[in-house]
Amino acid sequence: MGAVPVIEPTDTVAAARERRDARLAAKAKPRAKMRLRARMSVRRRERTDPAYLGSIHGLPCLVCGVPGEAHHEPPKGMGGGGDWHDRKTVPLCDWHHKSGPDSRHQLGKEGFEAAHGIDLEREIRRLQEAHG
């Protein structure tokens, strides 16, 4: 094991992260970094669909009908991690998306669906079929 770094009282989290990243980058092999970067960009391209996302923006909110923004529904069982995709979005106004007490972000998927009588997976499929 290496020496334990001394943390100064004026040290910031950002500075500590920068030192850690620099240490890891110095240890990494250049080819491995290039392969990892290429693999990540391919995955990102597969999940990104700006045209579809643009068609979702401005559609009426599923709950109240006010022009909405796109809410990305997380993958099943991932709890916020995993492969997010632009084609797994539904239109929700800011209030029902994240601001209000009965919003998707406040209630979670099951609570939101129960409170508003909306099946988000069915709505995602309906929007995908309608927009091709």
C-alpha cells in the first residue's frame, strides 16, 4: 500500500478528485484509455436520439396538458443507473416532472402511476409507435 495522503484543512473535494484522476491517468496505459473512450462514445451514440427527443419536447404533459419537457424513465431495476435512452421518455410539465409534491421525481414510478392513473411504460410504447 502507498502512503496515506495528508489532507490539508483548506483542501477541497474537487482538488482531491483532480489529484486522484491525475494519479490514475498516469498509471493507465494509453491504448486502454483509447479503447475505453471509443467504447463509451459508441454506447452514448446508441442511446442518443436528438430528433426523437425534440419531438417529445413541447408535447402536452401526460397529467395536466401543459406543454412539457422530456422525462427519461430509468431502466427497470437500475434505480438511476444503467442504459438511459432518449426513446424512453414521456412529456411532463416541470411541476409533474420534478417540482411538485406529486411529481415523478418526488413519488417514484409506482407512486406517480398510482396517483395519476398513468402507465408510463404503455405511454412510452405509444409515443414510440406514433413517432416511429
